[in-house]
Amino acid sequence: MRLRNALLLCSLAAILALAGCSTTPVSPIGEKIATNQIFSDGYGAVEDHGYALPAIPISKVDQRFHRQIVDYSTNERPGTIIVNTPSRFLYYVLPGGKAVRYGIGVGKAGFAWEGRAYIAWKQEWPTWHPPKEMAVRKPDVAQYVENGMGPGLRNPLGARAMYLFNDDNKDTLFRIHGSPEWASIGTAASSGCIRMINQDIIDLYSRVRPGKNTRVIVQQ
């Protein structure tokens, strides 16, 4: 009887374990286990260089896309940025098999880019210069092509921007940047760049040193 009860308990435990696994989101390639540390409390109002960034209603953003530290297996060295476009995650590789994972918004179909690059330079509260191709599609932004849109809470580049160049030192026209449109995180809504919640881009920006040693890998 005791053996039978033990077997029943083991079976029940196995069923519960399987049920628990079935509710866990599928991890993208490289990520070994679930979240180690999550920073859902890191999205409050921020006073930054004279700009008052509003608090993000983070409870309305899927928790998968909250900033968090995860176990992450990769051969890339610490400091590398890996953008997994299909999963809508950006990883900043840390030592010891860890990474900071951020939720991102990505480019619409037809505006996606993939490859390897490096962070040539970065800027706080950048001026936005839309590409001429965008001005053709959206005439209302044509006025900003030459002189740009000055920094501010409504600027599409948000609080920070990092500029990706290829190994021939040519601008890819691809950016990792902040965005006031927090609801677009987890979607394909931008015109090709990687957008992040402003509080997240400020965090990532503080970790990144421009130069060819800061590699960026964009996966499609």
C-alpha cells in the first residue's frame, strides 16, 4: 500500500511538473532557464537632463518584455548585444553565462535588417533625422530631413540612441533607441530600427562603450 501511494504521489508530482512547464513561455535559442531577476519596478518617472520622463504603466506590458537578468548561453564575449528579432528580445551579454534581457519593438516586414555591426557612437537625447525614403512615405516628416527634430519627449528616438556601423565604417542607418511608444514593445511597428522603453534604453546606454569592441548581432 505504501509503495502504491508513493507511486501515486510521484505520478501526481510529474503531472504537476509537466503542467508547470507547459505554462512557461518557450525560451529563444541560447536562453537556458527562466528569469533569475526581474526589474518591473524600474519603470517609474525619471528626471533626466531636464526632461521629465513619465512612469510607464508596466503592468500593461507583457512581463516577458520587462527588463530582467537571465541565464544565457553564447560564445559571444561579455558586452556583446544580441538582438533576437523573432522573439522581440535584446540581450546584453554579461560574464558568467548571464545576460540582461530587454523587450523591444522591431521593424515592420520589409524594413528588417540582419547582420553584424558595432556601436560607432551613442547620444543622449538625440536629434532625429528621418531618412528620405520615410519622408516619401510620410510627407508630414519631410520637414525634419535636413534640420532634424530636436530632442524631447515626443522625439521618435527617445532618451538615447546608439548608431550601428558595419566593419567598413559605413552607417547601416540602423539604430537602437528609446521610444515614447511603450505599447509598441513586443510588436513589429517601427521602420526598421530597434526601439526600447526609455527607461530601458537609459539602462542599456549606461552599459555600452562605443567602438568596434562593442559588437551587435541582429538575428532574423
